[in-house]
Amino acid sequence: MADAILLPSFRVSSSLLTTASASTLNSSSQPSISPLSSCSDRRASPFLFVSSDGVSPFVPAPKKQFHSLKVHATIAETDQPKWWEKNAGPNMVDIHSTPEFLSALSEAGERLVIVEFYGTWCASCRALFPKLCKTAQEHPEILFLKVNFDENKPMCKSLNVKVLPFFHFYRGSEGQLEAFSCSLAKFQKIKDAIVKHSTERCSIGPPKGVGELTLDSIAAPKDNLPS
């Protein structure tokens, strides 16, 4: 007894059968495929879309729409501030000149001041910056100053800043407490210095100068006391 073989059944849409002519179905020759004359754009993909109305070519959307989306995405990205322009809060200040630097130190009094010397092109500065912002938020009592190396080269040279990122610690009457270079991998060094220099202290004199820079040139004149 021969084995019975079951062939899979196929369902053909009646709309497709109506589009074929009787002469084509009765012909024994191979059907030929003709180009789509109804498609005006020869660059369109030669796919067919089957619907209840018949067979129609599939034409993709013009490429201009995709280009417009890219342009809008680029504009949205440029609106975001650059990484060095972000500040953690009111206790983080950008310094653009030597007078601003000296004035900030003078007004800080006995407050601990941490100065970061950075470069916009410095990869280590960029990697460390988010950690520094978080530290500034955790210590609102500390003043953080940001000094752009390229904008303040003469001042950085007088302060012996040769490697970036570089940090200075200041406190009013004591002047510069510490100076060192630090990367993200050694950020614990900054935390240890904060603990070391954050103890309460009383003023023992006027603010000291900073290297070759002096605070006396920008200090407000004091009124003479009556004799």
C-alpha cells in the first residue's frame, strides 16, 4: 500500500484571480515579467503592494524627509551647554581674569576655597568634572573657583600651573594651603584635603598674597580712625 502524501493547501485571493486574463491562464508558455510602467520614479524599490483593489508598486518616502530630521537633531544638541559651562550651584564660580580671582579670594575671608585649573580640550578635566560638581553640592560651605587655563595663561604661569587638571586650596589669612594635580582615579586625594583643611579657624591677620599676585591692589581703602 503506497503512503499517502498530504500537500499543503494554499489560499488565493479572489482579487488576484480577477486581474489575470483567461488567455494568460490557458497559455502553456512561461509568463513574462514586464517593468512597472505606472511607477514614475525608476529609483523606487520594485516591491508590490497587494490590496483588495489589485496590485500596485510600493514607492518609499522621499529622502528629503530623513535629512530634515537630522538637521533638527543637530540643532537640539547645540542648544545644550558645554560641559565646562555647567555649575553645581552658587558656591561654584567661573573665573575669567586675574582681578576676578583675587577678588573672589579676598571676599571669601576664612572660608575654604578650592580652585580648579582646567582646559576645555583636557579629557581628564572632563572626566573629573561631574565628580567635582557632586562634591561642591555636598559641601556648600566651600567655595569652588573654576579657572580656564587658555583664558588665563599669564596668571596660571605665575601660579606655577603646568599640568591639568590642577587644584589649589586657599584659606584667607593662611593663603595657599596645598597644591597638586589630580585625576578621576585619584579623586580621593581631593576628599582627603577637604577633611584636612575644613576645621574651624579664626582669623589671625589680613589675607595673604597669592604667589606673585597680591590682594592689596584690589582691597577697598579703609577709613581713617579718629585720633
